[in-house]
Amino acid sequence: QLRLVESGGGLVQAGGSLSLSCEVFGRTFNRYRNTVAWFRQAPGKERDFVAAIRWESGTAEYADTVKGRFTLSRDNARLTTSMQMDSLRPEDTAIYYCATGRPHTSTLNSAGEYDYWGQGTQVTVSS
């Protein structure tokens, strides 16, 4: 069993920045096989992929909507990912969830590929 705990988030004006963190707890996390991803869900909308990082390589991939604005990194010793979000827009407003699993490369952006999820943290960007 794994437990994920998000922190960060809050209210910011458009153009501002926020940083989210996700810490993973549990012995079954495999540094060579697990991926940690972020998804977000706005009211009345589906849960959308934001970014993911393959733990072993540290290689991150991003949704087109956030590419160039969000940066995902990981701290291997602390089993923590950090997502720096810059140039925030009102359409970035959502609950942000981190998750972990062992997806294939082609399904990295699919929520169904992730087995464990955090409780979510609210990000609100005012115009």
C-alpha cells in the first residue's frame, strides 16, 4: 500500500506562481518502475493529465496546456515530487491530484493507469 500526500496550492492572481508537492509513503514504491503524475479536475469536467515523471530517469512529460509553464521535479531521497507552476491562468483553476503507478509510455497520461492517489489540493487562479 502507498499513501500520497499533496501540499501547496491556494489562491493566486493570473500570471502568478504556485508550487505543489507530493510525498509518497510506503514500502512498495519502486524507484525503478514507478511513475508519479499530476492530474487536475475542474468543476463539472473530467480529470485531466497535467504532468508525469518517471522516477528512475527523472524524465518528465507534460500536457500541451502546461508545457513551458509547469516544471516537475523529484527528490529521490524524500520520495517527493514538486511541481512549479508559473504564468498561471484562470483556466488552471482545479483540484490537483498526484498519483503513482507503473504505466506504459503510451498510457502515461491515462488516469486509469495509476493505482494510488492523493486527496487533492485546490488551486484557484483569479483573473
